[in-house]
Amino acid sequence: MFTAAAAISTPSPYLSLHPSSSPSISPLRFPYSLPLCPSTKPLSLIPLHHHHHRRRSLIPPFAVAIEKETPENEAPTTFLRDSDDNETTSKKSDSVRARFERMIREAQETVCAAIEEADGGGRFVEDVWSRPGGGGGISRVLQNGKVWEKAGVNVSVVYGVMPPEAYRAAKGGSGAEQQKLGPVPFFAAGISSVLHPHNPFAPTLHFNYRYFETDAPKDAPGAPRQWWFGGGTDLTPAYIHEEDVKHFHQVQKIACDKFDPSFYPRFKKWCDDYFYIKHRGERRGLGGIFFDDLNDYDQEMLLSFATECANSIVPAYIPIIERRKDTPYAEAHKAWQQIRRGRYVEFNLVYDRGTTFGLKTGGRIESILVSLPLTARWEYDHKPEEGTEEWKLLDACINPKEWI
């Protein structure tokens, strides 16, 4: 998720700038997660979901300069700078930055409209913010609806500057040319969402898709621009309905197969590996796809791939919700859902790189934890009886399956 953004490198709401778990990919990488949301101090690193933040004294070794945000009454046509890349207006609108921003904003509109329609009563509350030098975001949250306990869908566009120490650490070199580097401008954009339904037979969904660039260092204008994509979509049910899980994975595979037949098996395994709760020996849910630091393919192809994945969210998820949102359930079913929500909380607070980074750097708690469910449950030494529906879910989380 990047959850609490980008994760936005992990599936959290932070934009992940950490080493990739895929040894075959080696883009420029960063030791910290960057926020896809605003901060109130230039040296803040915070989560995507909300824009109110009070900075504490703890500052990471490599700080990133980001301007203070300004609340807005409505969203502008674009959060890109007027003179982005010093290009003409027509060229700027065709840039990868511009097209990715349009994609994530269209995805936010589409997903929010589908969520509201399926909920049949709940409405998203929206916060819009911008920065004087460019960038901004739109945070939308629906809480205590008819279908959804809590649903957040957030987009963000961020400009900032990394000091040379961060750039050297990211690129991994120490030559004389790097020692002379000045500050390195960066650009980040992403969408992040977590959807928690009330009904224990209706699964939780998480998705996020992100794009990151670094410009040439200010005193090395000829240096190449670095870029990459990341993201994923994953399903976390409390009960297994095989037709639902197969449908979800089939939609992910169809999206992947349009671009490379190796994508689905590769990204499905990556997802299973990432959402692993080590102290429990189990996964958070039943997976999906996840990828990060992806730049070993044509940029246009990867932009189209990220777009296809985002466009697949509604057809992958909403039919499942429509089938399950009104399913009758007993108190025992709800209790099991709450126990599984507890696992969701454990993963996010202990292992999710975006969430844990925000907590360690003194970020605003409400923003960091916006991805968490309203309610969760922990029972001492709870073990479902073998052969029960609850046991089947746990077994699938311990032993990931090939659903299609």
C-alpha cells in the first residue's frame, strides 16, 4: 500500500526508493521512502494520504527538500509545473510525467465512482492541496458507508531535491565525478488505495501505481535522467470463494499477458514474497501482482502496462463486491474477519516499508495509519480448527497457491 503511500516502492502510499528485491533490475535506488503527500517542513518525509503534518526533531541522514503545501478548494487541471522541463505546452502535455498524472487521476475518478455506486450511500470526502513551485495531490476517503467500513483513494505529484549525499548513496558510486555532484531534482507521482468492506465475505483490496524520475544533477546537466515504475494490486479476503480469487487473478494475468507472458508469474511471486508476515509465517492475503524499480523495458511500454493495470482494478474487484456485499453472516464470521484484519495491521506496522518509515521519522499518525481498518481483533493463541473455512484461508496464506 505503499499504505500509509509509495509505498509507493512497496505497496504502501510512500514512494519507495529502496533496493529492489529483484536482482535482475538495477536502476538508481534510494535508501529512504519518499512521500507522495505534502509536508509542513522542507525536511519532511511523510505519507501520501493526508496533508496535515507536524514535524518532530528526528530528521533522517539524507533529507529531501519539499515545499510547504497550500490547501485548495478544487483540483487544478494539472499539478505539473508550468515550465516543466522547459518544454512547450504541447510537448509537456505529451510527456511521460503528464500522461502518468492523467492516468492516475482518471483512475481515481473511475475507482471512486465505482466504489460509491456499489456502496449505495457513502460519499468520498476530498482534500486537495498544491505547492507554489509545482506538485500537489487529491486525497479521498469514504468512511462508515453501507458497504465499506473505510475506503481511501489518493493521488499525488511531488517535486523535490535530493542532496548529493543521497544521490551518491542511491547510485552506489564514489568516483571523483560523483563527489562533485550538486543537488539532484526529482519527480514522483502515484496513486494508492486501500478498501476495507464491512461484510466478512467481501475482501479487502489494496493497489498502488507510481512513477519516479530524477533529473540530472544541477552541476552535471549532461547526465542521463533516471526513471522507473512500481506498483501492484492485491486481494485480502477473510474467507476463500475460489471463483472470486480465480477471477481476480485472471484479470491480473490478462493485463500482464498483454505485455509480457513472464509478467504475471514473476509479479505474482513477488507479491507473495512481499506481503509475508515473518513472525506469523504467513502472507497477509491471497496476493495478486507487485513490481518495483521497473525500468528494464521500454518506457512507453511500461507506461501502457501501468495504465492497463490501473484500468483493471474495477473489473477485477467490483464484481466480487457485488456478489458478496449482502451475504448474510454470523458473529463468528465477523470475529474471524477482525482477526485477519489484525494480521493486516501487523504487516503494515511491522513490515510495510512506507508505514514503518513514517513512524520512525515522526510523521503525522493519522496520515500514516489511514490505510488501517477501523476495527481489528487479537485473540490469544487463536487457531482455527483444521478443515474449517477459516483454516482453509490460513492454509492458503501459509502456502501460496497458483489460482489459475
